[in-house]
Amino acid sequence: MSEKPAVLVTRKLPEAVEERLRRDYDARLNPDDRLYGADEIVERAEGAVAILPCHTERFTAELIARLPAGLRAIVNFSVGVDHVDLAAAAARGLIVTNTPEVLSDATAEIAILLMLGAARRASEGERLVRNAEWRDWSPAFMVGRQVTGKRFGVIGMGRVGRVAARRARAFDMEIHYHNRHRLAPEAEAGAIFHETVEELLAASDVLSLHCPATPETIGLLDARRIALLPEGAIVVNTARGAIVDDEALIAALRSGHLFAAGLDVFNNEPDIHPDYRTLDNVFLLPHIGSATHETRDAMGFRALDNLDAIVAGRAPRDRVA
């Protein structure tokens, strides 16, 4: 029997991360990258000191209550922790950590990609070329929206939001934002603060969502608030699908009130609202905000740093519960 602490890893991780896991732990890996159900998680976690999951596994209060008695921690390979019932974990005495900071650049890049793809009708154009349906050129062909010089609105001016704003400035965009707390002047870097979400929306030609999914933000972008956006605005979401009311967003895209949307995250992904697939004015990506080799390695090493600290009896750097 191995004397190393056992760790259940629920998904296939980058090879460098798994190599470190095998070196330091009795690593129960998932080489086939299957999505484990609750029963399998409970069974495979028996005797483990920690579980290293991703956002694809939902640790409800019911599942947490069933976890083996010796388990000490849920060490997430993710920044968001809305897939974990933090109150239930705390009540059970489980430590919960995440992996902040390391994916800010990668996710901000995807936000800019979504903004440009939605504004310039990239999905439509790509399909025309692939399907040999591109016939000719004319001044009225594939006309989109220019973002240069427009207003870039950010909900949630945390790490990712600030990087996205910095990237948007390269397009001479005027930055507006709403945050729970106003940033210090040096962090604002000239961005215009709005006390309420409603005030921000009216000043956003492009609205980029970067807030976490919490009880306060679930369904935040509903029909009432979408109506406050300027006619022809663009919505970008790289945060969490739960922030958006799908029916309201789809209705605004169909009516033309919104010019387009760029989405990397969805409610109930990957079983997204089917109407998104029918709309030409939505640029869709499969939750790849952090999907670069550099970022996925960094996320894994950050998670393992937290795990190492917990096993050694030290306070982990990124404890959220």
C-alpha cells in the first residue's frame, strides 16, 4: 500500500500536473476523462485526503454529506466555485480552494475574441466560406459593427475584468465599469465608475460580464436590464452562464435590440438553450476561456500548491471556505 496521501482527481489534467501528482501523491487519476457521477465520486474518494475536481462536478450539500469521513479538502481546478456548496463544505469542516490570478490573461483574450467575433459577424462569415456559399463582394455584404472608439462596459472589475479593460483600450475604447467597490484611481486607469448596474448599462456599447455567479448575480442580465443597453449593443460573457437570463437575451437578439452576443459560458452547459444555435448573431465558444497550455498548467500547479499546504498542515493560499 502506498504511504503517500491519496487524492481523487476527477478529470484528465495536463501531463505536467499529473506527473507532479504521481510523484507526490497516491493519485487516483481519470485517464479517460469521464464525467463522474455522485456515486462514483463517493466511491473513488474513499480513503482520500482530498478531491481535486473541476467546475464540471457539482458538490451539492447532499453529495458533501456523503463524502468519506477522512476527506479534508476540495481543491478546485477552477477560479469559480459556484459548483460547490460552500456553506455545506464549511459545516462539514472541509477546506475549499480555487485557482485565481493565473487565468486572467487567457480569459481576457477570449473576451476580446468574442467581442470582435460578435461585432464582425465572424460565425456567419466562417460558415459561408466553409460551406462554399460565399458568392461575391458588395458594399452591403456582411456589414458588422466597429468597436474602435466605442464604450466598453465591465460588470465585475476584478482580475479578469481589469485585464479585459486594458486590452479594450488598445481599440481606443472608453472604459466604464460597475463593481461592488470603486477601485483606487491607479487601478481604474481612467475608467468611469457607475454606482449601479443600471447606470453602467446605458453607457455600454459593448457589455462584458466578469462577475462571479452568486445569489446576487444569478439572472442579473434579465429583460429589464437588457432593455437599458443602447440599441445595437453587444453582450460578451466569459464569466458564468447563470448571470444571464437566456430567454431575455435570445429575445433581444431576435428583436434586433442587441446587435450580437459573444458567449463562452452558458446555463446547463453543454446542454445549452437550443435557440442559441439558431441565431446568426451569436458567436459561440465551448467554455475555453482558460484553454491555453500555459494557463492550464498554471491552474494545476496552483491547485497543487494549495493541496501541498493542506497536507502539510499550513493555510492554503487560495482558501474560499
